[in-house]
Amino acid sequence: MTHHTLDRAALRRMKPTAVLVNTARGPIVEDAALHEALTEGWIAGAALDDLEEEPAKQRDWRPGNPLFALPNVIVTPHAAYHSEQAVETVRRVAAEEAVRVLTGQGARYPVNEVGKPG
């Protein structure tokens, strides 16, 4: 599990000049711990492509996350990967993987292997 991999303890081990960049899943970073780290100077800044609670998945979302108010934080709408090349690559790889699986070949990029706990 990657939930809260970057918690208070992990953030405390970072250098005060560090800038945390998360382009993966938001819940990897504990938002409350990150806010504490940024306001208390444990780290210098953060660039986040997703938050612990992704706004797009919440009904009637309002910008209440305290990370939005910090001058040393950049938040993008979970689309920082976007480019024409990235979109083309994602579509091509998804189609190739579907063909592989549907023709009886193993997936090249399985999330978890059959028969093994994820």
C-alpha cells in the first residue's frame, strides 16, 4: 500500500531545502502532515498534481484544503502529464495491452499478477 507513504515521519527526514513533487496518486502524501511541514519549514515547497482527496471526485467541491493558501505550493488539476505525445502514448499502450490480453498473451504492465496478493 502507498497510502500516506509520505507522512510526518517521512517529511521530517527531508532536507529543509527539499521540494516535494507528487505526480502520482494524491493519497501517497498525507495532506495534514505536508501542511505542517510547509508551514513549519521542514521542507521548502511542494508541487502536487493531485491531493489526498481529489476535488473532481467530490460532489459540490469547495476549495477548503489549507494547502491552496500556501505560497510555497503549486497544485495542478491531476493533468500535469498532459501533452499531445502523452495522450498518444497512453492510447497506444492501452490498445496494445488490450490486444495482448485478448489474444492470450500476458499483460506487459499488470497492476498485480494473477494469484499473487496486490
